[in-house]
Amino acid sequence: MKVGLFIPCYVDAVFPKVGDACYRLLRHLGVDVVYPKGQTCCGQPMANAGFAKDAASLAKKYDDMFSGFDYVVAPSVSCTAFIRLQYPHILKDANHKCHIADNTMDMVEFLHDILKVNTTLGKFPHKVSLHNSCHGVRELNLSSPAERMEPRFNKIKDLLDLVEGIEVVMPERADECCGFGGMFSVEELAVSKQMGEKKLARHIATGAQYITGADCSCLMHMAGIAAKEQTGSGIEFRHVVEILAEGL
């Protein structure tokens, strides 16, 4: 199985340690992983702003770059969801055959559903509040939506439970949006800020030392509010892959 590692632009620019943790964790698990050079943005910002046609060239480049891999994995639920759900439509309109979108997966999905990891992963002796990002819940099925009457599951928690010494807690109203939403946080700044404040407060109320999740953008939004408003009593933010790779 040959796996390509896609590191979204904002992860590369702002959270490079997350990309490094992905690579180290996959290698630790024996995965034949390659990081192709020359990667660019997946095109999500343009499409979300209503300019999907302008994302076509980036979609073509991504598809061509990764077409020889069995899977592509990325540490971003929003980028993964965009590629998997929207690329087939964008590339069809651009008369380009889509090869790899269906096999593009978030790191949590890949570890949980494909590799089916069930051995101890790293060590992190801290209390951690788990954040469910909207794309992960609604589009990638990383956890069960709270409003559905179905058995509860959370793939992120399943993986975190493999970490030695960790205590995982859930905030009240665990599925509620943090307010980031990409362009939403720019166009509806006041609403986004209030949503983020409320979500951050619920995480802090758990008494956790860290907040974790599968999307850096949500963590970035809450971390920005905590820093600007000096709230959180020193609470820290870590992408789930960083915790899984800690101590390996």
C-alpha cells in the first residue's frame, strides 16, 4: 500500500509540527508514505467564496500529483471533505477525470478505518478536552451526530484511548460549532467570535489542560480567542496527531 501525504497550505505555513507528526506516526506504523514536493492549496477557499471554477486548476494538480497512490492522507477534516466531496464535481465540469478523491482520507479515518490501529500509541499524561469539528461529524463520519438516535461512537476518542496516561473528556454540547467556518469567520466576524467564546468556555469548564481535535483551523480559532482575550488559564492546543505521535 503506497500512501501520499498531503499537508494543507495553512498547516504547512502555521502548524508545520503537525505535518511532521503525521509523517513520523505513519512511518512508525510501517506505512510506505511519500510526501510529494510542490504541493499547493486544495482550492477550498476559492470554492467556499463561490469561485469553484477558479479551484479547478488546483484540483487538477492535486489529482495528477497523487493519482499513483493507493490513498492520500491529510491532517485536516475540512480540506479532506472538500477534496472527497467536491473534486468529482469540479473536475467533471473541467472535463478532467477524477482519480484519487474517493481515496483521500483524514488521518483519523485512515488510522481508524484502514490501518485499524489498536496498539499503544505514545504517552501523554494529561487531561484533554476533545473537539468535534463540523466537517468531521457531518461529512467524514468521525463521530456520531448528537441529534441522531443511534449508537454513539467517536473515532478520535478511540485513537486517543490508545495513548498511555491520557484522560479524555468531552465538553458540554460536544457537536456545537466553534464558529470558525473558514470564510464565515471573516464575513460574520461578530457571530464567529461569540460562537468561539462559548465553545472555548465549554472546553475550559471540563478542567482539561489541553484541547485537541482533527482540524487545526478550529483549534487556531479558539487559540486566537484565548490569546486575544487572555482567557483559558493557560490551556494549550494540540492536533490529535501530535498527541498520538508524542513520545514515539
